[in-house]
Amino acid sequence: MQGLKGKNVLVTGGSSGIGQAIAVRFAEYGANVAINYLGRPEEAKGTEDQVHACVEKVQQEGVRDALVQGDVSREDDVVKMVEQTVADLGGIDVLINNAGIQISRPSHELSSDDFEKVLAVNLRGAFLCAREAICRFLDAGTAGVVINVSSVHQLIPKPSYLGYSVSKGGMQNLTRTLALEYAGQGIRVNSIGPGATTTPINRSWVDDPEKKTMVESHIPMARPGTADEMGGVACFLASDDAAYITGQTIFVDGGLTLFADFREPWSSE
Ligand code: NAD
């Protein structure tokens, strides 16, 4: 992919799942990656090992990586995390807002603490990281890129996951508003909207054959996505091939947002 070699990329929530796959994909294309982890550095070790392996595989001498601790919902952590990325990699060109959580509870039983916790990580965290990255882009005169990892639930309501649905709905306007505000400075802001993807966040159905079959029955392409398939689209959006795309969400969902219930016409006949 054009224009990724030598770019400095910060991936939040980079120690597992989609974030890990995104970090590895960027390294494959010759980008330097700062891998954010929440708690202990060992969490991010698996991603770092894979980054090193693929760097050796593609013989990208000089590709650097850094492990950066931080809770994206904490403003002081985010400021430090972006500072450390710039110090360790020499700058920041691409931010991937990937860190996310979900809490399941019927909405009438949902505590305000749990509602706010999800918004704090998924939406406030994405705002804080974007703000700090955009400040750096503007200071350096960089045509930077922000990519938000949203969800099909930006569009499709998710009952019993109110905080999650609201956070991803908000992410669409975060994407569109920042895209409009900074287009004049050459800064692009886009989202990917994964469908059901095989990652740790989906432990409840990934390892249960019966539940997995049920999930697959709702997906037009009849299978979950892989984290690597999300990584490929994130890299595309950060690349020069997407130089004229801003403010958009690309759903990477095997057709989940196509209203699968309408596969067979059931009205107007
Ligand atoms: P995951 O649980 O493997 O990844 C989430 C990551 O976020 C973890 O590495 C975790 O440590 C990190 N994280 C959580 N809270 C954090 C915080 N406060 N600060 C920093 N990091 C924090 O699951 P995943 O599926 O890879 O999820 C990644 C993103 O993809 C999330 O935003 C999720 O909403 C989105 N997504 C996933 C799916 C799916 O089916 N897996 C579908 C749509 C969207």
C-alpha cells in the first residue's frame, strides 16, 4: 500500500484483537508502531513479538516499535501516551482509536456508572486521543490521519448494550465533525465499522459452536470477520490510496448492515 513506509502510527488497545492485527499490518507495510496497552507491558508483548516477526519477514530494516501504557479514558494518560509516542518514534502521523469495551445489561437496570464507563473509554477516549494527535499534526504541519474503530452498531441498535450503541453512534459524528473541521489542513478522519469479528471481546460466542452458528445465521456472508481483515481496511484508509476519502465509515461486516431479513422479499407481494 502506498505511503505507509516510515509513517509513525499509534494504535490504542493494541495488545489484542483488532488493535493487534492493525499494528501488525502497519508494520508489514513498513510503518513504525506505538502499541498502547492498558495495564502491564506484558499485555502488549504478543503484539510486539508479531511486529518483530513480520518486520523480519518483510525485511523492513529500521522499522521501530514502542510500547506505550495508558488508559484512554484518563486525560493525563492520553497526554503522556502521545508525548511518549512522539519521543519514541520521532513523531506521529496516524492515530488508530481502537480501544473499546462493552457492558451488557438490560437498559432499565443499567447503572449510570456502567453507562458512563463505556462512554468514557469508547467515545471520550477517542476524542482525547484525537485531540492530542491533531495538536501534533498541526504543530508539525503533518497531513495526519485519524481512524476510529467504530462498529456496525454505529448504525444497528444493540439492545442491552446501550452505552456501546450510544458510544459508537457518537463516534460517527466525532468522525464527521473532525473530518470537516480539519480537512483544510489536510488531516483526514475516517472510521471502520467492523461486524462480528473473531476477537477476545466476543468470547461469549466465539468458543461456543451453537452460539457461533446463531451469529453466522445473521451474516449474509455466513461467517465472522477476522481481525486481519479489519487491519487491511485500516491500512488502506491511512494510505495514499485513500488520499481523497474523509469523514466516512467503511463497514467491514460481510453484509451485516444490508438488512439480512430482506434476503427474501416478505412484503409488497
Ligand atoms: P479486544 O477486547 O481484544 O480489544 C479491546 C482492546 O481495548 C484491548 O486490548 C483492551 O486492553 C483495550 N482497552 C480497553 N479499555 C481500555 C482503556 N481504558 N484504555 C486503553 N485500552 C483499553 O476486542 P476487539 O474486538 O479487538 O475490539 C477492538 C475495537 O473493535 C473496539 O473498539 C470494539 O468496539 C471494536 N469492534 C469489535 C467488534 C468485534 O466483533 N470484535 C465489532 C465491532 C467493533
